[in-house]
Amino acid sequence: MAARNNAILPSQEPSQANDTYPQELVLKRVFDAPRELVWKVWTDPAHLAQWWGPKGFTNPRCEWNAHPGGSIHIDMRAPDGVVYPMSGEMKEVAPPERLVFISHALDEHGKSMFDVLNTVTLTDQRGKTALTLEARVLTATERAPQYLKGMEMGWTMSLDRLSDHLAQSVQEEAQLSGDREIIGTRLFDAPRDLVWKMWTTPEHLVHWWGPRGFTTTVHEMDVRPGGEWRLVMHGPDGRDYNNHIVYIEVVEPERLVYRHTPQHGDEPVSFQSTVRFTAEGTKTRIDFQMLFPSPAQRDHVVKAYGAVEGLNQTLSRFGEYAAAQARV
């Protein structure tokens, strides 16, 4: 462990030795979730904000750029309203196995009180995921002990929250169903009327539609039975994907049913989408179904276009946008 970390940073001993707090910590857990999903909730800030920190904490600011050299900034808000800011840098990102980052706990002046080198290792165990977390204190000021004494408890509570979040995410992730379907379910922190509006008006939809890295141009969006929806999705590689959609059912604010129909020159793949919006208090649950004419067509779009992960990323982008709009 020490040898591998020293390859990333010069060897450093804590600047003030103090036996009253742990200078190195190792925690292990096994989660009942596939490694790809565990990696995702460690590297997608929309997921990370849901579980990071002790029980009762929230993360109103969560910037987590999971690439080597990427910056980190998280504001953890305690139940009493006190905010504990943290910054950091990514040192190693090796999906889906290893994540190494340095975290800096900041004081009220934005100065680091202590720096910790964190290493997260994920190992596949026949569909489950074994996690090893190693945290090593690199430097510490005189104010550090009062915070570092609770490092093990804080990480333990975070991993408990991570376990709960994974259990929910396993149910929410888009997945194959039967032999002709792709389905997904998500709960969004926004009222149903607002969620409906963000699904049916171009000025909202262009901000979140499509997988990460995509942008969208809407040429027509006539949200009524028989109405047409024409859009172009622009991939990060410069490729354009034309979409022609016809609405079958429009029941505001409960349900949308529409059919993707290929046009001249497009690949002859068609499918029907059903989106159900269910109010759950001030939040909204979306149930999304893509139904294909045959198993072969479903399997084709999964393999050729990554349709399952594409739907997951689209719903994640929508969640981020919906949360931001709900705060406006």
C-alpha cells in the first residue's frame, strides 16, 4: 500500500504526530450490487451527493471530476446547518477497479486543516462487489485532531449510506426485461407538474436529453396524439442521430406514449416508449419502458448503441437538471 501511494506522491509523514487520532484507516465492505454500478455511484456526482457524509448530512455542492487531475469540492451540510467544505484532487482513476484521491478539509478561511490520501479498490465477487477503503493522513494542523478522531465513524456511516443508496439504485437502474423491453424507474426531487413540463417543452428538454456528452436540437415538438417530435442528437464524436417520434397518448401530467419511427435513410429500427409520472409527495417517480417489435431489434440497439447505459445516463442528467430547476 505505502509503496504504491508513494509512487503517486512524495512520501510524507503527518506534520504533527498525534496518537489520539488514526493516521491510517482500512475499511472493507461487500455490497450486493455489480461492480460497474458501485463504480458509477463513486464517480457520478449526482449519485455521490446522495450518500456522501455521515447520516443526516446533505451535499448542496458536489463537484467530483473523476479523471486524473480532476478537481473535487464538496460542501457537506450537517443537520444543524453547519457546512463543512472539502476540496481535493484525483490522482488515479482506473475503472472499474481503483480510485485514488486526496481530500483537504478546509477551515473557515479556505485553508486545509488536514490532507488525506484515499484509495478505493473494487473487486468483483460473482455479481457482488468487495470494497476496500484505505485512508492515510498526509499532513495535519493543530486543529486536525478534533476532526480526525471521528474519521473512522464518518467513513463507516458514509459506507452505510452507500449500501442503502446501492440497494435503491439496483432497483432504479434501467435494465432488460422480458425479451423485448428496456425499463427504468427513478424518483426525482421535483413536483410532477414541473417534471411533466421538462419532458414536454423544448426549452427544458435540450438541457438534459441524451447520454452524457450529447447535445440536442429540437426542430418540432407537437405534444398531442398524432403530433410529431423531430430532433437531432449530436454525439461527442461529431455524429448526428436523427429522431422522428409520433405521439400516441398524451395524458397530462400522468402519461406519455410515443413511437420512434425511422425515416428515409435512417436505420430501420422502431420502438414504442411509455413514460409514466407518479406524484409521491413533493417528488415524482418516473417509470420508463421501451418496447421493441422483436427480441432481435431490442438486442441490436443494446449492442450497437448502448441503449441501456444511454437511458441510465439520460435519466441521471434529467435528475440533475430537475433538482436544479426545483430550487429556482
